[in-house]
Amino acid sequence: MPHAGSVAAGLRLAVGTLTVVPVGEIRPLPAGAGRVAMLLAPVGALPVGVAAAAVLWLATLIGVPPLVGAALCVAAVAASTRAMHLDGLADTVDGFGGGWTRERALEIMRSGDVGPMGVAAMVLSLLVQAGSVAALATVPWAPLLVGVAVCVSRYAATVLCLRSVPAARGSGLGAVVAASVPLPAALAGGVVWGGVLSAAAAAAGLPWWWGAAGVLAMIAATGCLVAMARRQIGGITGDVLGAGIEIALSVALVVLTVAA
């Protein structure tokens, strides 16, 4: 059971790594803070969800066309996260696609340069997200649904940090949070966040079970990413966490559009 100091530090770590909100110096981290941060990742991302919902609501209010409003909404998500998850997606795709060995893949991911595969991954991810938000923009309480989906997609970080998934290297964010989340806690989180997204779907006039389906689809996609990361580089890094979050958001939004 984490003590109060670990919970506070973990929440600050989640906010500081998942948003642009400044949280100040949080090192040295108390024991268990990494685990708390990954379990509370959807809570830590609340400023991002609020920004997405606010932009989509304002765009709808003033009559901006749905696709333009959706693009602005996705841009708000990128801005409120410093686009670091998109960067993680690009680096991960470049590393997995261009690294013939574990060492070469990690070198590519660490370099920070974005190759053609990384660019394609970012562009396609943004297109899928913007198109999905545009499709959802006409349902009641669409800003609420999209904002909740943004927050819940950060549950991917919880799944990626299961105790069975090691860090790929001994430094960086991945080393701080990898292998920190027990399976029972992750399963409990899945139930909670599935319920939250289901409630948001119901509020938007969609069948509630599509929210649960969205979380299950996120888990499946994240599981595939875990398998690839273990095969390619031996575990996760901070870039893989960012990639998982972007993939989870895209998958959740696509599932919700099926019900719209």
C-alpha cells in the first residue's frame, strides 16, 4: 500500500510527464511513486482531456466545420503534451522498422531524428484521430466524450508498465516506471476506466458498452505493442510509452465512431 508521499509524488510525476503543466522538482522519487504515476496516468492527463473538450466545444459553438474543429481538438492535445507522445510514436516506429539489432533500434530511437516511417506514423495517427473526432462531433456531449477518451487512453501506460515487462535500458523514463504495476492493480484500473468511458458514451447517447469495447480494444493494441517491444528491444522505453498512448487514443476513438 503506497503511503501519502508516494501518491502525491506519483501524481506529480504523472502530470509532469504527460502534460505541459509544470510540477516542479520531484526527485528523488519515493518508493512506489513510479507505480502510482502509471496507475494514475488517466488522472494526470486530465488537463489534456479538458483542453481537448474545451477546444471542441468552442469550435462547435461558433460553427466551425466538424473536420476543422476536430483538427483543432487534436492540435490542442498535441500542444498540451508538448507533442512528446507523437515524438515517441515516430521514434518507436523508426526504431522498430529500421533497427536490425536491439542495439541499433535503441540507437535510432535515442537519436531523435525522424525518418520517413516515423513521419508516416505521425501523419496517419493524426488523420485517424481527427477523422474520428469529426465523426463524433455531431453526437450529444461530444466534447465530454472526446475529453474522457483522451484521458482514458493514458491507461495504455498502465498496461505497458506491468511487472512482466522490463525496461529496455537502464536510464530514462522507461527505467523509472517499467515493471512497476502489479497485474491485479492493472486489471482493477481497466474496470474503472472502462466504466468511466462507458458512462461518457452513454451520456453522449451511444450504447454504453461501446465504452467498454474501446478500452478492451486499447488493451489488445497495447498488448501487441508490448510483444513487439520485447521482441525488438527487450522491453519498454519512454518512447514506447508515448507510442502506446497515441495508438490507444486512435483505437478508442475509432471504436467509438462505430457506435456514432
